Amino acid sequence: MKKESRPNIIFFFTDQQRWDTCGCYGQKLNITPNLDQMAKEGVLFENAFTCQPVCGPARAVLQTGKYASEIGCHTNNIMLPVNDDTVAKIMRRNGYEAGYIGKWHLASSGKGGGPDDFREKPTPVERRGGYLDYWLASDVLEFTSHSYDGHMFDADGKRRDFPEGRYRADAQTDWVLEYLETRDLKKPFFLFLSYIEPHHQNDHECYEGPKCSKEKFKDYPVPGDLEGTQGDWRKNYPDYLGCINSLDENLGRVRKKLRDLKIDDNTIIIFTSDHGSHFRTRNNEYKRACHDGCTHIPMIICGPGFKGGGRISEMVSLIDIPPTFLKSGGIEPPSFMKGNPLNGLADGSEKSSWPDDVYIQISEDHTGRSVRTHKWKYSVRAPNVPGGAGFSDSYVEDYLYDLEKDPHEKKNLIVDPAYANVREEMRNRLQKYMTIANEPEAVIKKGK
């Protein structure tokens, strides 16, 4: 790829967004018209999954291309190692400008309050993962903002406040448009755009959409996995959809600005999320489980190499995104990256050799591992180690679901003797991935 033809790359990243909130994935309400249009023009990945359903670990994977346990960032509040190679560093070495706007969540270490706590302070330059050309972020944006107030910090550590009465996603996008308007385009840019929506507002214990959300989206179809459950989705789902509708409007603003600047034809936009939300139906919070409600995510890519409105059914993961960044910029991904560039699925060159499963590491709620195919979901947990342990040398079988017969994961088959052969096959798949992720050899015991 000639240097002058290399595309700009924008990673439009949401937080805690389920795949089924989008019209292009079957949502019946008109929540995401701009994303739906982008899917018609680009490539949609029907079976995209997180490899770590919690914020910080998923972000560490995206910056390095390694599994969270390899990096050491297997829970929140563990800083990204400053000496690790990252996508921003690699892109910059190869002639790209690297910018970051939004939530970072990779600067702080420990439980808070000490010298390594940057959740409410400016992120030091050395803890920015190599994003040295443009920086406007908060380490933990939910700690420095609410839906209609808050701030981030610029590259000089100066506080930048949201305009009074401006919804957070709108204010952030105002700054994104400002970034785009001020590029001189002497270099292609790589912009990591990290929103916090639709993540719940921690200190308010609820989801916060724009002020009209509760009424506007009150008549929503209930997702199948939530039907008949407790949790708090009845209170929160309209606001959750309102957050996503706002994100979609802002995606439309970004795409319009690219057209106005006449750089849309040479810009790739990658849209996805770190994980979904099961609304406290699988444990006592929103994620950190193997179930599709918090692991199945939207993923749409549009731009050079990703055109035509195709829908790809192969199993893909967030760990495939870092090599996709690099491949899209004409850069060969390093051997330490564990994923595969999605470019090969988009152009058909890698379809025959693509893996038919994805690997998921789980932490904080418990230490667990999961593997998913089109038909089966298999998950194990370490009963005698805390959720922050990173890994274990002993696990117990926890869940097995037949996703063709039970897509909403209501019937656990983990102790059903009729599925002993399936469990053995899935156990072997899981142990294969543990080896790939450089984890210690582990015993997996039968469930009870």
C-alpha cells in the first residue's frame, strides 16, 4: 500500500452496548438509522464478541492485541504497562498520527487514593499508550462526568468542561469534529474515539439517556434473554436505548463531517463496543459473565477494503481489531498479536481458514473462561480463587448451552449426561486457547 493512499482510521467505540440494540441486528425500533446505513455501505459482522466482558481489560486487549491475562490487565484499575508495544506506537512508527478522545481506563493502578490513581486526574504522558499527537480524555470518564455535566483533560493536563446543558455524547462529538477540522492531513490519522455511553452512571446507579428517553423508547421489544427475569432492565432499558440513539446521531455527525471535508472516501470507520449488558440477570451487576447479553457486541466496518453491504457470519472477536487497524494501514501485524485481521474476511481471502470459535476470559465477578461456537457456549470457573486472580490451574465446568435450540441461554446442560461428548470437545477447544494465551496448564473438572 502506497503511503499517500493509506486511509485514515476512526475507531468509534461505545461502552456496554448489546448487539441487538441496532436495527441492522434486528432491533425493531428506529434506534440506529446512521449505523444501519453504514452497515448497508460497509461490512457487518453478525457474530462479534468481546474477549473480556469488563471495561479496562477489553481496552487493554484493543491497545496491544494480546489477551488481558497476558498483559496483566485482567481487572479494572490495572495500568497498561508503559513499555508494552501498542497499536498507537506501531501506527506512529509507520507514519500515522495517533489521537485519542474519550474514556481511557488504563492509567490507574490499585484500589484508589494513592499516587497511581488517575481516575479523576489528568493522565500522565507516559501512561497514554503512545497517543502522543492528540489527547483529550479522562482515565475513568464516569468519575469525571455525568450525562449533562463533566470534563476531560487535554494533552497539557488542563481541564476541559462540557458546555452547560450539553449531553455528554454530544459534547464529546463537538470535540471530535473540532479535531477533524484541524487536521492538516500531511499524515493519515488514527483516531481512537471512546464514548462512555451507554454505560450506566456508577454514582447514580442507573442508565442516563437524553432527557426525552424514558418516554420516547418506553414501548421497546423485550430482548429474549431478559424476558421472565428479574434484574433492573424494566427501569433502565428506555434510557439505555436513548444513550444508543444519541451515539447513533453522533456517528451521523462524524460521517457528515468526513463528507464535508471530502475525506470520507479515504477513511475507515470501525464501530464496536467493549461488551454488552445483561442488566443484573446473570450476576449482581451488568457484565462479567459468559452469556451473550454481555459478550455479543455490534461490529460494523465501512471504508476502503470494507464496502458492499456484506454480512459476515464467521466468529470474530475484539482481539481481531488491533491487527485490523494495522493491516488497514498497510502495516504487517506483529507476531505477538493473537487475533486475525478482519480484512481477510471482508475480501474473502481468509474465509476458508478462519477459526470457528472465539475465546473469552472472565474476571472480577469470578475467574472464568469460555469458548463459543455458532452452536455451543461452554464456560468454566475457578471456584477457589478470587475474581481478580487472572488465571487458575484448576477450573470446574459451569455452563453449556445449545444456542441453536436455546439462543437465550435459559437451559444449562453442563451436567446432562447426553452431552458428555460435546463437553469433551468444548473442553479441548478451551484448553487450546489457554495455551495460545500463554496461560498455565489447567485441569478442568466436571460440573456437579
